[in-house]
Amino acid sequence: MKSGLVFDMRRYSVHDGPGIRTSVFLKGCPLRCNWCHNPEGILPEPRKIRKERSVDGRKNMVEETVGKWMSSQEVLDFLLKDLVFYEESGGGVTFTGGEPLFQPDFLLDMLLECKNLNLHTAVDTSGYAPSEVFQAISGKADLLLFDLKTVNQEKHLAYTGKGTHQILRNLFSLKKNRPELIIRIPVIPGFNDQLSEMEALCETLSRVDVPVKRVDFLPCHNWGRHKYEALGIELPEGVPGKLPEEILYKFMEVFSDAGYRVKKGG
């Protein structure tokens, strides 16, 4: 069995795939999105973080390590605690991050182990990975939650540190019925909150071979701001604010009018 660097595992998740799920957060990400709400998952190494903890009614700041090396068996032992919930709800496990494809050997090992146990698997990915890695992982996952932010190469490069070419190459490489595909669009004020952006994304999806099960719209939030201070790193410039809900629904109409099932949130 392989080992991987995990920075969180959350039980009873209902927003990262069908049914009741456990989300496994793998550390390391090649992107540097300035709206990232999991900055503790970016670097592929354990990091110290300061957190407020209450002990006997008193609040204290403590230092903890984010990121732990775990074997596939250790992760499986954790997942199997909730096997009955997966079976009753049609749930399973979702691998997220960070960017889970950043640890391809560990992720592939976990997908194969879960398949042997008939556990439904989902992979939440930015799509930025070498083609051979993406093809290997997408061939074993039951569901891909594929983040699609913009098809504008220059804008994506400026705001995330990487361009769109490899992401779109991977998206277009998907073949019918393997795996199921849900597109997730994080809607970020000042970045892609224009009707022209949504129309370009919708046109791009029309050229994808694999059927799109649903398009999820994820309004940007600022829940991760406190983590930057806790990690001792500077908050990125231009962190976006809140998107008016009526604008979000207009964007959703672009896709529903094109025949896609749409949903707000995860």
C-alpha cells in the first residue's frame, strides 16, 4: 500500500457527491488561487498553524501541525467506520485538497482499494495535472467534480499561476460514461462574474464528449481568511467579496437555457 500526506478527513459530508460521504483532503496544489479557502492544503509538506482552542472554558492559542503521512490502510480504516451510512445513502468517499492529483500514486492506490470494497469514489479536481495522471485517475473514479473557473488563458494564469491549456486538454480527453462528470464553477467577483465569462464556459462544455450530469455554481466566500493569519502568510491581494445572489441566478440561467441541470452550492 502507498502513503500520502493528508491534512483533513471530514465525516458526514453531503456537498461533495451523492449521499453521505467522507471527504479526504490531500495536501499539495500546483495552483495559487487568490480566493483559496484551504491555504493550509497548498504546500506539499506539513505546516504549523496557530488555532484557538477552548479548555475548561478558557481560550488559548495553540500550535498544531497541518498534514500527516498516512498509509492507504489507515485511511481505509477511517472510511470504513461509516460504511453503513454510505450503503444506506448511496454515499462514499470524496478525495479533495489541495489538489488530489498532486499525489497521483497515493490517490490511485486509494481508488483501487475503495473499488475493491465497492465504495463509491469521487475526485474533486482543478483539472491541472499531466495528461497521463489525469487519464489514469479519471479511469478509476466513479465521479469527477471538475472545477472550471474560466477559459481565458491569460486571466487564469494571472489569478492562479497556471494557464488553461492543460486543464481544457484534460477535460476534452474524457470519454463517454467514464466517469460521471459534475462541473463546478466557483463564481468570483472581479474574476469571472461577467455574463461573457459564463457564456464562454457554457460553449466550452458543449464540446465535451462525456455527458455533464450537472453544473454546480459555488458562490465565493471568505471563510478561509483567518487561516492565512494562522499560517503566518500574507492574505493575497484582491480577495473577492460577496456576489449578489440575483447575479448568480442569471449565470445559472445561461446553463439551464442550454439544457444543463444546475444547482447552487456544492
